[in-house]
Amino acid sequence: MFDAMIAAFSLYFAGLLSIGIFFYKKTTNQSEFSLGNRSLNYWLTAIAAQASDMSDWLFMAFPGAIYLFGFSSIWVAISLCLFMFLTWQYIAPALRKQTEQYDSLTLASFFEKKFQDRSNLIKIISGSFCLYFFTFYIAAGIVGFGKAFEIIFEIPYQHGIIIGLAISLIYTLLGGLLAVTWSNLAQGSFLLLCILFVPIFAINTKLGGFGQFNQNLQLFGSDFLSFWPAGGLMATLMAMFKWGPGYFGQPHILINFMSIKNPENLSKAKWVGLSWQFLVLSGAVLVGLAGKIMLFQTLHSPELVFIVMVKQLFTPFLAGLILCSVLAATVSTINIQALICASLITQDLYFPLFNPQKSAQTQLFFTRLAIFIIPLISLLIAWNTNYINDAQAIMNLVLYAWSGLGVTFGPIVMLSLYSTQLNRYGVIAGLVSGGLCAMLWPLNHTIPVMVTGYAANLSMAFLVSKLTSQ
């Protein structure tokens, strides 16, 4: 059985490696490595932006939440779709135009150039918060690798996280953003197919069809079936704002908008991307619900619902191929995050501050080396074996990092693109207040950090800009 599954995974890894080697020969400078020379078509932009968003959260954390809490968790998906639409509609076009205007490869360099900060404070603060939260975001993906490899191949958790991280980094190291986006197009299409096929197959072959499926769901009671969270309207609003507004400040998503070749095609990319997002989130909901019926009282960790379902439903080789979709979701997120971290370390921190005269080839070499730095720190976080039995380990790690990036950068991105009242002092104040709020605000608080952090960031950015405008 394991031989067949290993063969399937080997086939998948060989495909990724081929993409990396192909684009290694085409990548000759920093702009090509970090932004693909702004040459992406709208299909690439759409799927890459959405695939880099989801990670193992899509196959593990979100179906696990549906499995545990029922229909009320669907508000997470509604929030994500709504705010992703707003991001495509209002953030993407303006960001693409202005980052090219200011010749910026990262958000930090965009803020610095637009607000004429010659002190390097904006770069240092932006880079520091970004690296901090990405460390936890990448750790969430690595935990997913460990859990997945442990249940699929019965290998130790810590061996699994090393193998998974190595797979993620190799082709990113070789080909940069072009390798990442082309692989994300393939992986995004593949995981869309898998996350829709598996629950529909399970419902029709194991659960008696959709009619019987609906009847079986009634057995779990009104709390599980209720669309409205306990707590009424306020709880619903809090659920909406717990995730969605974070889109405005996610560098690993925004970089895809910056990379499209023709900004006029962003409208086409928007509808392709949103359609993909709606379908994969619908599939994840079905996975959680079908898994609740199939695996009720036998599943020790809800975040493993998809993996256990696949192993029970399919032959080893086919199961191995389908479970590559979990790997695909995780790899697609980790590699773009590692790429952004490397660009931050070299382009926003090391070279401007310590070594500004390096050649393009030297900068590219050091950026490739820097790809390893943050993922290795993330590996130390994920090494904690307590995550193995934590039913919501991935969800909590992703939420912490997502909220941190969202409240640190989201308000400043919006104000930078659309406000004429902001100055560099306001940018610094907003970044610091939002970032510190995200770091210190507890995840289990009734009011989500996305609410308090946005309020702190916006208010301080406006107040300090006004006080220093004279």
C-alpha cells in the first residue's frame, strides 16, 4: 500500500522539480525572481492569488471546523468571499498601478518611496512585523505537513515536517515567482478537482446519495445545523470580521496583483479567482459535513477529516494522488511566503541598510539563500509535538498570522492607495499600533483582533498624520 502512495507522491514532486528547473534558467535578476518581471497573465494571477491564500487550512483546518461546529462555521467562507471581492475590486488595480509607478517590489519599499521616508524606519518596521507573522504562518503549513505525513505514511511527525518543508523550498529556490505561480496554477486546478470530487464521491457511494445525506445530518441536532452562531447578530458580525478584512494586508496575496502583465485584465482575473474560491470553499464545507457522518466518533483529530476519508474511499495509488492536493495547498502557500520573506530580508533590510552597491546577480544569489531563513525558524516552532494532538493547531496558527498581517498592513495599504491625508509619520504609527495589537490581543477574546487592530491602526495613522502635517 505504502509503495503505491509513495509512487504517487514521487510523481507529484517530480513535476514540481521540473517547473523549478525550467524557470531557473529564465530567472536572471531580482525583479524576475520576486515579481516575475510583471509578466503574469490573468489566469496565472487569478489562480496564484487564490491558491497562495488557502494553504493546508483549506483541507484540514476549515473542514475540521465544519466537522466540529457545523453550519455556523460557513460564515468564515462568506466573509472570505466578500472581502476577497473587495480586494480584487479596489485594492488590486490601484496597487498594481502605484507599485509600478514607484518601482517597488515589496509593500515596504512601496510605503517608503511613496511617503519619502529616508530614515529606513518604514522598511525596518514593515519588514520586522511581516517576518514575525510569516514565521507563524509558515509554521502552520509545516504542522500540516507533519500531520499529513504521519497519518498517510505512518512516519514520525518530525520527519514529516522536514520532508514537507524540503519539498516546498527546492523549486522556489530555483525558479522564484514564475516557478511559484505556474506551479500554483497547476496545483490550484488540481486541488479544486480533488476537494469537489472527494465529498461528492463519498456522498454518492458511501452515504446513500444527497437525500440520505441530508437526513443523516438532521441527527446531529439544531445547534450543529444552525446557520447562525450562538450569540445572534453580534456574534455573526464578529465571525464576519474575524477573517475577511485580513485580505487587504496579506503580502503573499497582494504580490500576485503586483505581478500581472496587463492591469486591464484584473477584472477578468477577479471573476476567475472568485469562482475558484467559491468552489473550493464549498467543497471544503462538504468535506466537513460528509466526514461528520462517515467518521462520527471514530476521528481523533477533526483536522484530519479529509485525509482519513480519502484513505477509506480509494485505492492506495489513487488515494496518494488525491492526497497530493493537501500537499499542493500547503506548498503553494509556503513557497510564496518564503519568497516574500527572502525579498524582505535582502531588498528591504540587508542591502539598503548594509550593502546597497551589490550587483543584480549578487542580490539574486543572496535572495535565494535567504529563502531558507524564516522557514527554518518556523520549523523550530512546528517541532513542538504538542501540535500533533491539538484539534485546532493549524486553525489557530493561521488565524494568529493572518490577523497579524491583516491589521498591520491592511489599513495602511488602503490609506496609501486612496487617502491624501496620510504621511510617513502616520504610516509608522499605524504599522506599530496595528502590529503590536495583533501580537498581544488574545485569539480567544470575544472581540476579534481584526476589529481592535484595524481601529488602532486607522485611528493612530490619521491622528499622527494630522498632528505632524504642519
